[in-house]
Amino acid sequence: MRNRISCSAKKLSQLEPNMVQSVVGGHVFKLGNQYLSENRVRILESGVEHISAEVDGTYGVYSQSIRLKAGTLTTKCSCPASEQPFCRHCVAVLLEYSKSQVVETPELPKEITQNDSNDSKGSVEEMKQSSSPTGFNFHEVTLFIDWVQSTVVALKQNSPLPSLSDLGAGEVRHWAEAIHNLRDRFQQSEEDRGRAESELEKCRNRIGTLTQDLDQSTQEAKELKVKCDDLRQELVSCQDMLEQHAEVVKERDRYIDQLNGMRGELLRKGAELDTLAASLKQVSAALQAITPSPR
């Protein structure tokens, strides 16, 4: 299983246990810490940016390869687990590596007598200038502490952080640069948050406008529904009237048929009457012909 996630640390030694826990969650971290406490982890090779290790898992020995480069943490494990963003075995390896990086800081003598004050001061100065196993000296640490105090005041006053010029090029300068980077990222985050809030406010205004438009459209839809109901009632009335009109038309056609029948009958009767009249004229003419004329 191979995973890649963004990481703010520049070196693997900066991945402290609380940072690992915040990334993987409590359950996976607890399992990795349990593997660590049971001495299941064996680091085969380690460096600033890379760790190779083996972990005794539940069903065998799994191999891990962890690399931190260009702000990306890449973890690879031969186990079949689907834990995200990386498995318990990689967690155990990171915890073991972090544990191996812890170095106890030697303490200065707590009691210095008045007679040996000059010699003690010289010894303290020598200790300040001497390099510790982690690559920095106590003089740099003192400068860093002073710089941190000034930085705290600057952060409270929301003013620029103190200069790094007095810290030299040792390990503590990297610490100060990390704080500077965190401050820059925080300011960038604040700017991003401001822009996001501005965009959110625009979205809220847009949503308000759309809500008003929706309410207006809803009201118009209700009015149109009332009109549609009225039109539907009118349509029903028109349909009733059309049905009545159809009945009237049928009745009219029936009367017309009856009238046409009566007209035909009248025409036939008229023809018979004409024939009868012609016959009567012939009879009348015959009668006149046989009737003697008065003298």
C-alpha cells in the first residue's frame, strides 16, 4: 500500500508523535504505538528524508519505505491494510524514528561557589561554544531563546518578527526560519480566510437575491394557478355549452329532415292538385260542350 500526503515538515525528525496522531487518527496511532512498545520495529536505514524499516505484523514481516521530499510525505508498506492516510506499521516506524532522535540536553552545574566564579564563567562560555550532538551549541540556544522572547512580543503586537541575522547558520536558525514560515503561512491563511469570507458573503447575498426571486416566482406561480383554475372552469362551461349546442344542432337537423319530408309531401300533393285541377278543367270544358246554349 502506497500513499502520498502533503506535509509541512522539512525533515522526518520534525514529525513528532502528536503530529502523526493528528494525521492518522487515534485508533491507527494507538495500534502503531502498541507495535512500538512491543519492539516490533527494526529501522534498517534512516536519513533526513528517508527511512527503510521492517515491522513484525500480525501475519508476517512487512517492509516500509518512508520518504519526505518537497513538502510531500510518501509512505509505502507491503501490508494489505487499507488504513488511511497510511497504515499502523508506518506509524510505528515514524514513532521509532522520532524516539531515536531524542537526545538529552546536558545540564549546567547548579551550584557555583564565589571563589570559582571566574573559572565557572569560563567553563560556561566554553560549554556555550561547544557543539552538542544535535549540531548546535548553547550560545546559539541562548540567542534563539532571546529571539523567541522578542518574537512573542512581536506576535502579541501583531508586528513583524525579529531579524534572523544574529542566529548564525546553525540548527537553531532552522527553528527560527520554521517559525517565520509558520507566521507567513498563518498570514497567508488569514488572507485566504478573508477572501473566503468575502466570497461567502457574496454567496450569501446571491442566495438572498435568489431567495427573493424564488419567493416572487412562487407568488406568481400561485397567481397563475388561480388563473389556470378559472380558465379550467371556463373550459368546462364551454364544453357543456358545446354539448348543448351539439344537441340543438341534432334537434335542428331532425326538424329540417321533418320539414324536408313535409315539403316533399306538399309538393306531391300540389302535383296531385294540379292534375285534379287539369281534370276538372277538362270536365268543365266537356260539360260546356254538351250543354245547349240558351236561346
